Amino acid sequence: MKIAVLHAYPPEPDGLSLQGNLLYKGLKELGPELGVEVMPCHYFPSLQKQWVLSGWQPDIAIGIGSWSYSPDIVFSPQRSNVIPVPWFVANGWVANYHKELSALPLVFTTSDWVKDTFARDGVDITNFRTLPIGYNPEDIHPLPQTDPGVQKLRAMIGVQPHEKMILTVGGDVTSKGAQEMIKALAEVNKEFKDWKYVCKASNSDCAEDHHREEENLIEELGLDPGKFVYLSGMYSHDFMSQLLAACDIYAAPSRLEGFGMIQMEAGACGKPCISINVGGPVDTIIHGKTGFLAEVGETVLLKEEWAYESMGFDADHKIVFDKPKVFAYRASIADLAKYTKLLLTDDHLRETMGQQAYEHVKTNFHYHAITRYCVKMLKEKFNF
């Protein structure tokens, strides 16, 4: 069986590229055992992509992206008589290509929740299967906080030896639930004050706008702004083990999360995670064992939304939904405060949960295990 993996390649330091590249790496390493040949290629139209599809002639093209990538990861392979198997991540709502996606013989999604959003929006998910994202233990692995490099990093961030560090990472941390965590920490701070909240975001206008919101919220709640540290910029993926090792708790009660790659990687680094009981985290975190899942405190509903030419329409236009769609979730502040305080104050619980998180991720999300599961589903469907 010959498989082309269409993703941002050569690899870039973002989730979609890492997702695709780990699958490619697994297929390349396990190929002789599994009877697979593999070729990576960027999903953008190019001479190289056309050569891979019509010159190398794979049996299957696995394309990584959201439903809006369909022209590049579904229709493009079909024009070259290659079977497309998209591996979809979340993208809010499915606005177009319902008929085409319903007709595909096999579709992967990163979580059961992503699969359910396609069904919610009118796609037939009979042939949809959940394929989680993997991790590479050579890049993402536990490091003790006694490690000199980790201690130096904590000092550079401004975390004192006696303080517990809570970490959230995202393109913008508000989408990862940082504002809900700030409200929860206002409650925690009434009884436990030896903490620092470190937020790492990308350099973007969106992240800066949300950062101003978070600064205003910190001021409104009367919290010491010195207890909050904001980091920005691009970090290499292998540096994330250092950053995760520096923290004591990873927190991401995301407002909308199709998988939660960094949450899974936090577990791979032996850190307990606080998240939300909806979306991708439900598939990766075992409540009360590897972390805590706060219940949903409120939802944000959309009654209408714009659809754009970039979504495959002839012109921009507004769509009014027959039934309002959930646009985002907000975690229960009371739950977040309870779980955060518990992990901050109970060293044994925090360490035990971190170890259990490590074992859980190692067993279920190693990229070789994900690769084997992927090939198993392909062979069952297509009889290669």
C-alpha cells in the first residue's frame, strides 16, 4: 500500500504540521513491517504535489486539516484517481462540502467530538472514524525539576523555588481558557498564594487583543499582576519538554478544543492537566486519575454566521441556522478553583496524577501506536 501524507511539509512548528509529520514518521519507520510505502508532501498545489499524486501514484492520500482544506486534501487527490482519506481537526462549524464528505469511503477525525460536529452540521458520518494525534517520546518526555536547565528556566520566567507554576500554551491563551483560569485563581488566592500563572501565546493581533482583556480582568479582580507571566514568540517543539517540566500543573479548560495536543504532551511530560469536560480533552484525560475535567459552566451560541468565498462559496454571505450552534464553551469557575487548589496544595496527589498521566499517554498515544491503528483501519476498509 502506497500512502501520501499531505500536510505542511517540510515540518513547521504548528499542530497541523506536527500531526502530519508524526504520521509520516511512523509510516516510514514501520513501513516494512506494515507493508506500506510513504511519501510526504505539502498540501498546497505545486509541481511536487502533482508529481507525488500522478507520478508516484499512491493508493491513498491522507490529508491533514479542517473541512475547509477539502479542495487541497480531498478534491485534488480525487482528480488524480487517488483515494482521499482526510484527517480532520475542529473548525467551529461545517459550512460546505457536506455531500462530498458524506460520500467518502473513510474519514479520520482527531476526536469523537470533532466527528459529532460533522453530524451536527449535516454530514453523514457513517464512514468517519476517530484517529487521535500521537507524540514522539524522543521530543516530548519527562524532565525532573531538579534538572539544572529546568531550574534555570524557572528562574528566567520568574518562578521562585517555593512557588507552584501553572502553565497554559496556545496561539492565544484566552481560547485555551486562560480567562476562566484567572477567575478561578482569584478564588484560590484567598487561601493559597504561592503560585505563578505562566501563559505562552504566539505573536498575533488576536493574542494581543486577548492579552489586554486578561490584563483588565486581573485588575478588576484585584490580583497582583506580578503573579502572571506572559511569554510570546515561536519555540521549537523539542523545547516544549523544558517548558512543561518547569510547570507543576498544566491548565487548558479550552473554549473549543478538537483534540488538545499540548494537553496530551503535558501528560507525556508527567504533568497533571486541568481541562474541560467537553471536546477533545474527554478523549485524552481520565478525570480524577490523570487530571481533572471541569464541567461546562456556560455555552456561547451562534444563531447566524458569515460564510466566505474561501469556504468554497461563490460569494460571501450570511447563513442563519435553523438551530443555534455552540460557538464556544466556558468551564465552571467553581470546578476550576476546586481542582486547581487541590493540585496546588496536595504534592502527593499532583505527583501521582502526573505519573499516571505519563503512563496513560505512553500507552495510548505513542506515534507508533497511532500509526498501527491508522494502517489497521485503512486495510480493513480498502482490503490492501
